[in-house]
Amino acid sequence: MSEGQPSRRTALKIAVTAIVCGVIAGVGGWFIGSAAAPPPRTETKTVTKTVAPKTYTTTVTPPPVTITKTKTVTVTATPAVKEVKIGTVWPLTGPIAASGEKHLKGVELRVKEVNEAGGIKSLGGAKIKLVVADNQGDPKISASETERLITTEGIVGFIGCYTSGTTLPATEVTERYKIPAVVSAGSPKVTGRGFKYVFRAHAEVFKTAKVTFEFLKKVMGVKTAAIVMDSGAYGSISAKVCSALAPDYGIDIVFKELFPTGTTDMKPLLLKVKEAAPEAILAVAYIADALLMVRQMREVDLNVKALIAPGGAGFNDLTFIKEGGKLAEYVLIGIYWSPDAGWPHNAEFVKHYTEVYGEPPDPLVEEAYEAAYVLFDAIERAGSTDPEKIREALVATETIWTAGPIKFSKPGEGFLLHPMLKKLGIKEQIGENIYDNTVIVQVQDGKFVTVWPETVTWKGKTIKVAAAKPRVPMPTWKERGL
Amino acid sequence: MLLPQVILEGVMVGGIYALAATGLTLVLGVMRVLNLAHGHFMMIAMYLTYFLYVFFGLDPFLSIPISMLFLFAVGMALQRTIVRPVIDAPVVNQMILMIGLLIFLENMAAFLWTHNYRALKGYEGVVLSFFGFRLVSTRLAAFAMAVIITVLLYILVMRTKWGRAVRACSTDPDAAMLMGINVPRIRLQAFGLGVALAGAAGSLITTTYYIFPSVGMHYIIVALVIVVLGGMGNIFGALAGGIILGLVEALTSFYVSSQLKLIGVFIVFILLLLFRPEGLFARKRG
């Protein structure tokens, strides 16, 4: 049976080569994936745009927005503005197209709402016209498409791009042309480059980690925690941020380990956690691993006061509740938006979105919807389509919306999400929302329920944010009868 | 106190890995076709088990014969139609065909059943504790079942007339044909059986893991390593190889890091190829 036939040998050789190649590719991919975002391109294109008549496909009625050689794009002297062109760039094809699509829906919903309510009133009811472009998740395409929107479409505001890798180069372009951009992207660099035309309203990894720790400290009095996170880009950044923030809250990280996405067995890892005996577990895991984690925590009888997921990842996926069933109960999530949080306009947003698209919105939809709100609100207050005036209005923003209050940090204030950012060469963050806007959500009776903060006071008004009381600490598996 | 528990978990996982590898080793040994789509046949069986559980409440252990029969039929049909023409073709052609098949199966599953993760809800099993060990009933049962199926297969191949014919086809197809063995038929049945074993493995895995279209990929890589570890075509070697691999994985993730557990597996693999390329359990050549 073990006769060494030549063809079998060859088969083996090829199989081995294939596996080795796969491993090399995997490891290589991991390194590339974990490497920092590509350095901003230092492209110095001279902007001498000759007016290209062929590009005017749509019938624009006002004197065609002639793109002159200077940077001012619209003609402010024109008295009656009929439409305001806003550019939006997302990954609409490629591997992350599904997420890009959600963002676009969020923006489109806000455009629909504003236009149906009579457009921008301070501009005589001018309608918002959305110019959509697809960056395929590619940083280079993201920059070139943004440039195209500015130079040939004449947009006066920008919304994008979901991934930090595509948002960083796109905002390099908007900054160069002085077009205000309200972004949805996670990296601290987005607002940390000294740019004056970039604004971010939604919370990112520092804020979710911060609020998660505040909850653990103030509500639960937790002193020790373990970090068990996915080894991909988000998980590894989150692990770093959580380790850096923990001492600020008097929490001792007694165990820290990352695991690869799509692991089939987590028990050896969970047994190590059990030995370290932390009071809380901070977890980042995608859906399969999140399900496996709670399932195997029960199997090894690992009991903690809190299993909390800063940023959510797989834990705030509806599949987690559906497939996890009873095992999913009590899990806590620190996330920037929740459908049942009591922020102003939130219930209307959820209702309207569900009516229009036939499915409930998720946080990806909301961050884009919120960005669109911020930009259109600024245009309304500016009463102008001059990008400079819109920027001024953005700087003066002081409002509250579906994920909480919004007020942007100004140049020279020295605002920083965390001092550790100085190590990355970030001196200050400009255009960053100074409010944390993160809520704690818990799985209660098969539903995601916002449990913290109970109330938030904003401009003298008390807003009830939480929909229920947190059920803490998490009972042991034995007490749960599982 | 944790170490024995970790070892136990490793052995349990290894049993499932072994079952995944036996079907592969059979097809490779008898037909010299590397069935790269093996893990994806497991995935098909996992969905079958899932739907039988959801719609008819059928216990996954009881659906083992059903998924074996179903995949036996699928395997034979595929062998007749697309695998047979490449049996004597160069290895590269065979691999391209198999990779094509696995891409097709994965995308078909994603199309029909979406990328969502599924689990047999309410089938989490009872946690047994004894002497300070904790063991989940379903996992123990899956392990026992995997061992039983492997032993039965071993008896079938090593102790029956049909098994002798299979081995004859594997060693020397021409001589086997001269002895009056219907080689194409044996190949057909052996391929069907190999795929059926993927079915059994798939049904068992549903009790401990989640179901999604690309679930087969992890298992095929592990199964390939086991096949080489145990010696190609060696069923008992596959069982031992599976358990060794389960242990290596568990111990690497316990002592080093779970991020590096596959590295542990591949270090073993590379060492093996360097020092015992014929496999740990290959018999001395006569």
C-alpha cells in the first residue's frame, strides 16, 4: 500500500508546494494587512483644468458651473442656487461592497429627507444632488475619484469613505482643494494631520474603549480584565488601545492574547484565561469566533462578571443573538450607536430607514447618515455653497443627533483622544467630535438593549439614553442552568 | 491541573480531524486523485445535517447515515462525470479540476444559503465533569463516533474481499485488472466511499462547530497534513495523525499563543517531510 509510485510522489510534492505557498501568502497577507495605512501620496498635480464640455450629461440649468483655474468652485454671485452638489465615495464593488452599500443608503436617506422637507431653506429651497463614486476599497482609486468629483462635477462638500485606507488619501485631495469633508472612518490619523477641512462625528476605537472602561469602573467596579481579541487589523489596534487605557481606570490587564479569525477551537486559550481569573473579558471577535467563544466559555466553565466587546464586531451582529440563543445573553457591547438609544431623532431615523429599505439600519448606516446630517446642517446654516463658508459653519457646529451631541475640536485647541497618540506623531486632532458618543448595549432576552449611560445632560436638557438597566454581573453558567 | 484538560481537548479535536482525513487518504491511496474539495463535501454534509435538524428535528448523530448515503451518491455521480476523465491525466489537471469544484461548491452554498453562520441551536450538549475534568457530551460522542467509523473502515479495507480489491487497484491497477478485478468500478465505489466519509465527518462537526460556506477550507488543510503524516492511503495512520495534530494544535495554543497554532502544525509537517517523507506510520518497503 505504501508503494512509492511516481505519480503519488508528484501529487505530494505539488500538495506541499501549494500548502507552503498558501502559508507564505497568508503570512505575507497578514503582514501587509497589519502594516500601517499607506503613506499619503505626495502628488503635486497642477490644477489647470480646461473646461471639458462633454462631461455635462445632466441638464444643469444655472449658468453651467464653470470650473475656472482657481480653487473656488461655485459662483457665489449667482443668486438662485437650484441644487447643491455633494460628492460621496464608498467601496461599492469589491470585497467590502456590502458595507459600502450600507453607508451609501444612510447618506441617500438623509438626502431624501432634506429634499422632501423642502431642500436647503437658506438657499431658497435648493435641492441636494448627490454625486456618487465607487473607490472599490482601493486607496488610489479613492483619491482619483474624489479629485474627479471636485474638478469635473464641482462638488462643494464630501462624505466618505468607510475604511481608513481609502479615507486618508481621499481627504488629502479634499484638503488640497479646500472642500469640507465629513468622514466615517476609524483611524486617529484621519483628524490628526493638521487638516482644517476634515470632520468626524462618530466615535472610533479610543472612544469605544474609553466608555467601555468607564462602564466597567463606575457601574461594575471591575479591577482586573483579560484581553482576548482577534488578530486582524481592528482587533490588534483595539488590544493596543485597551492595554494603554486600562491603567487610567485602575484596571489591571492580567491576560492578553490575540487569536486568528476563523479558529476552530478556542478552549486552550479560554483555559488560560480561566487560570488568570480576570473579573472581566474584553473581547473582539468576528461572528463565528464570537459564537465559539461563548459556547466554549460554557464548556470550560469560565465565569466572569462581564464579557464586554468594545466596538462590537461579531458580538453586535444579529446572527450572534439568533444562533447564540441563551449563550448570547448578558454579553455587553461598547458601540457608537444603537437603534434603541434615546438620542433625539434616533427613533424617527430607525423608523424611516426601515420603511424605505425594508430592513432595520445598523451602525454602518447610521455613521453615514449622521455624517450627511452634519454636512447638510452646516450648509443650511452657511446659507451658501461656498466651501469656505460651509467649513466655517461646520466649525461652529453644536448640535445633537442620532448618536449623541456633536461639537468639533478647533485648530490650536490641542484636542487629543489619548496622549498615546503623540507617539504616532499626532500633535492634535482637528475636526474631531469632542463628545464620546458611545453607548453600552447588552443582550437581554434575545435583544440588543442600550443599558448605559442612563442619562446625558446636554445644554441643560436631560436626555434619557438607556432603554433598560444593565443586568450585571453576569451570573455563572451554573446559575444560568446551562 | 490545566495541562491534562488541554491534552484531552486536543485528543477530542483530533478525533474529528482524523475522520476528515480518512476519506481523503482513501481517495488518494486508491485513485491517486487528491480530492481538494473534500472539505467542501464536508460543508455540504453540514448543511444537510443542519436542515434535517431544523426541519425534522433529526439528531445530528442520526443523520450520519443519511449524509453518508447522500454524499456517496454525489461522489459516485461526480466520479462518473468529471473525475474519471482526469484519473490518468497529469496531477496539475486533477488539482485544477478539484479547485474548480471546491470554488463551485463554496459559491453555490453562499448563493443558496447565504454567508450567514448557522448552528444547531439548542444542541449544545451536557457538560460532564469527572475527576476535575470537564467534557462536553457531544464532543465525546463525536470523538467516539469518529473512532468507530475509522475502525470500521479499517476492517472494510484490510479484512474484506472488497478491501483487498481496493488495495490491489491502489498498488497496481494493471495487475488488478489482469486478476479480473473491475478496476473502474472499484475506483467509482472507493471515490464514493471517500466522499461519504466526508459526509460523516461533516455531520459530526455540526455538533461542535458552526456552519458556513467556507468552513471546508480549514479542514482540508488540516486533513492534507494528516494524510501525509499518517502515510498516504494508511487509514490507521490517519487516525493517529489526526490525534497528533489535534494535540499539537492544543499544546501550541496553550504554551505559545493561539495566534500561532497553525505554525505549530506546519513545523511538524515540515520536519516530517524532511525526515520521514513517507509518513510516520508507513510500513517498510519490501
